[in-house]
Amino acid sequence: MSTDFLIIGGGIAGVSAAARLSHLGSVVLAEAESALAWHASGRSAALYEPGYGTGAVTDLTRASGPYLAEANGGVLSPRGLLMVGGDEGAAEFAREAEAMGMAPLSVEEARAIVPILSPDRVTMAAHSDAARDIDTDRLIQNFLREARGNGARIETGARVTAISRTAGGWQAETPKGPLSGRILVNAAGAWADGIAAMAGAAPLGLRPFRRSMARIPAPTGHDVARWPMVFGAGESWYMKPDAGALIVSPADEDLMEPHDAWADDMVLAEGLARYEEFVTAPVTRLLASWAGLRTFAPDRVLVIGRDPLVRDFYWLAGQGGYGFQTSPAASRHLADLVEGCAPEIGATATAALSPSRFA
């Protein structure tokens, strides 16, 4: 039996694509690892922030908002966002706050929200209540249920080792046997350029960057559940409440080869030190640490669309740090392009997202 769509990659990009494309034809999805959402999608800060990113990224994020808020009961919950800074970098602080639609706060107002902020170090603060937590597991399961409900076949442990052309489209070799499809969708995250090369398409210069996280106990005597996500100006670190504890990231961007990433102890220590500069509660121990790879195109905008030279090969890659918050609109956009109908997000955003921009 022939398949219409062969999707490579089982993170949020591939799973959301499987859901959307399952309405247009038969789908098989190949994921290299033993479980879905193993890499970047399983290590996300899980935040929806409409002002995070630029250009077509924010177009996709805002277009995704209604789906994230409402579909299947919604996956968003209140969080908020607080930016803090010291005496240095006032102009950069003001630019970031304006770009993200954040309102200025006094230090006293900021400390009323997050009491551990240092009154000696924090001299500037800005706040937005637009940010929301994303229930990422529920979102993935919603997309999976939709895909499987339409007959999609999901194969884990199916790392693609070779790709070839067939009379009917494409064939990928995997440990589960050959998987085929009339149209190939490259949703392979950090491995997307490698998948393109296997298929005879030109790599786009996608680059994976490591982002590290530490989970630390909540400061003694504080209920952190309603605290916003807090970040340093220039995204030099961030902190976010998580199930009664805090996750802290150095907001590192270290270029890496595609691999199953882990946190570098020195990078993590430096980031925790930057966080500690702005708070009165020292970090005394770690509960856990991990890292993921955020993969960006050269212009840091997602790549969605038909390859300009290789027929029946579509890109859904370069999500960077925006994968979950853009996934409803990004997967809808892919389906619009495959179906040949006018994209909901408009011509300007379509051109900004197209892989043809690198041709």
C-alpha cells in the first residue's frame, strides 16, 4: 500500500505535521529514538510569549495563539514574564521591553512579585502578563491523537540511514525496514540538513546550538507557583517556576554537532552565577540538569515549504526556541502549501519562511 506523506522527525514539528497532513492523505512518521519528543521537544522551557522572536516568527506565534488556548480544551495557563537589569545596558533594556510589549515596573513592584530579587543589584524591571505556560505533553498527545485517528502510522526506533527516489516518490531505510511516501517532509530538527543531503537537496546552513537547564529547589519559605518567568536583559539567564521548583538556564548558545545533548558543568555554573547576582537566595544544590539543541536557520526564522530544486521534498525545520509556540500555525502552513491553497498567514510571511529565500 502506498503512503502519501513520509515525515522524518518525531518532535513537535513532525508530530504536528502528521496531524495536519493526515487530513490530506496517508502518513507514516519515522523517529530515530525510542520515544517521540526525545531531543529539543522534550527539553523545552514550555512558554508561549507572543513577542518572542521577530518577523515571521511572531506571525506564526500569534496565529498559533487561538489554537493553543482553545483546541481540545487548550494547553495554556497563566505565567507572565519579568525582565530585570542592573545599572548597565539601560538602552538595550528599553529596546527589549518595547519590542516585547512589556510595561515598566519599579524595583519595589518587581520584588513584590518575586521577593528574592536583589534590591542592590536590580535597578530596572519590566513586566508582561501575556506569557503563558504550555502543557507540551498534552499538546503533543493532542496532535498524536488527531494523526492516529486519521490512520497515521508512527514508527519510533526508526533512524533513517539512507534515502532514495522511487517510482512513487521516496524511500527511507530504517532499522524497522524501508518506509516510503509520495512526499517527504523533513522535520528532523538538528539533523534536518543531514536528511536533506541524503535526499539530494542542498543543506540550508541550519545550526544546532546547545541550551542548558538546571532544576533547583524553590527558595525556602517561598511558594513559587505564581511567580512569572524571570530573565536577565539580553537573555543572559532565565528562571521559571516548574512543579514547585525552579528551572534556571544560562541561556547558552554553543554551536554543536547534532547529538543527544547534555549540560556542560562549567557553562551551567557560569549561568547560575549570573542568576545569583540578581537574587538574594543562593543556589545550594541541583535537583537535575539537562540540555537540548535549538536549531536555527542563518536568519533565525523557521524554514517551511517546498525545496526550490527537489520536487516533493518539504522543509519544516529551523524552529530554534520557537517550536511549541509556533507549532499550530507552522503545521497548518505546511498543510496549506502541500494542498496548494492560499496560506492563512499571508504572502509576506510565506516568502519569509520559504526555503527558496536561501536559493
